[in-house]
Amino acid sequence: MATNPPIAEGQGTSTRPYLIRALHDWCTDNGFTPYIAVHVDATVQVPQEYVKNSEIVLNVGFDATSGLKLGNEFIEFKARFGGIARDIQVPVDHVVAIYARENGQGMAFPVPSAPPTAAPTLLQSSDGTARVTRKLTAVEPPPPANPLDEEPAPEPPTPGSPKPSLKRIK
């Protein structure tokens, strides 16, 4: 039986994994392709050659993945990149958006504010392959951004406009 981490009084567990599963189900039920945008740091296991600006977009549809697990802490699956099967592991709190490829409908989440630092350790598996593990340590979060420095939110699309896309506003 899995144990959950202690919860501060008045707070529940994060809603992010539940919302991700719900939107994944919605996409699948409606014949859409679910995509996730992921903030990449040392805790995210993805092919680094496909990461741009510390972000990667992944197709998490059942046709593109094998062994998909949408857990409360991690999203795990196997997928092919350039014809090569890769193991993917994404901490749920690094998912910054989930949306339908066909119409852009979905939900965005805040970027993790204080990425942990990791000291890599090389371990030898029983099958002879090497695996890198990381021991995480907390770092000080950056000071909060001044909301006056942010650009205004874009206008919603009008009927007949081109296909919507996600845009990160910093």
C-alpha cells in the first residue's frame, strides 16, 4: 500500500496530476492527440537533443507511447525518437501544459519555481547497463517576479483565425 506524503492542515495534495489525467482522458475520448509541454531540468528524463529553451513537447497519446503511467508524482512511458525507443520520466510538477494538438484546448500550469540541484551518481544495474541516479537537494527560490514587468495576456482567438498555439509569456 502506497503512503502519501504528510499534508499541511487545510491543504490537500496537488490537483495537477488529477487535472492532467482528466484532460488526457478528455482528449482520448474525443479523438484528439494529448500533448504535454514539460520544463526540463536535471530531474526530467527525456532525450536532451529534442529539448529547446529548457522545454520539450511530448505526444502522450496511446498510439505514441508504450506503458503510459500517469501517476501522482511522475509520468512514465516509452516512446520512439528517431526510430529509437527511449524511456521517458517526467515529474508531474514539471508539466507546464497539457492540450489537444488538433485544437489547442487544454490547461497551462506554473513553471516550477525552484528547480532542485542534483548530484549524479552512476549505478551498475544487474543487466550490466549503467544508470544515473540523482540525489536532490533544495535550493533557495528566486525572488518573486514583479507583476508590472509582465506583458499583457494575448487576446483570445476570433472565429476563423488560424489554429491556436500555446505561448509562454515571461
